[in-house]
Amino acid sequence: MIEKYNLSRTTWECLIDDWIFSERDRKILKRRLLDGICFEPLAEEFDLSVRQVKAIVYKSQKRLFEIVDKSL
């Protein structure tokens, strides 16, 4: 999904750091978007349910992509 924006990993990391305010959510989003980790391992890593991880990722992605779309 992030491939369509043609931005570097470093740029994505900076955008996530600037626009996702919860440290936990930033870590989860980076692991999912940048490292490609599936939901189940993320849920185990962060001691959350898969449903919670999916909600965090989808909410954070939506916010991040809205910001990126506005700036391009």
C-alpha cells in the first residue's frame, strides 16, 4: 500500500513519528507497514488481541495516508 507513494523508509518513519501520537501505535504501525509483520505476531508482540491490532493499524493508516495525500 505504501509503495504507491514512492517515499523512502526514512520518510515514512518520520511521518509516522510526526503524526501518530501514541508510542505504542507508532511502533505497531511501523512493524506492520515498514517491516511487513502480520497481525497475529504483532498481537503477540504487543500483548493485544488481533482485533485490537487491526483497529490500531487501520485507524493509524487512515490518518497517515490522509496527511500524505494532502501534502502531495
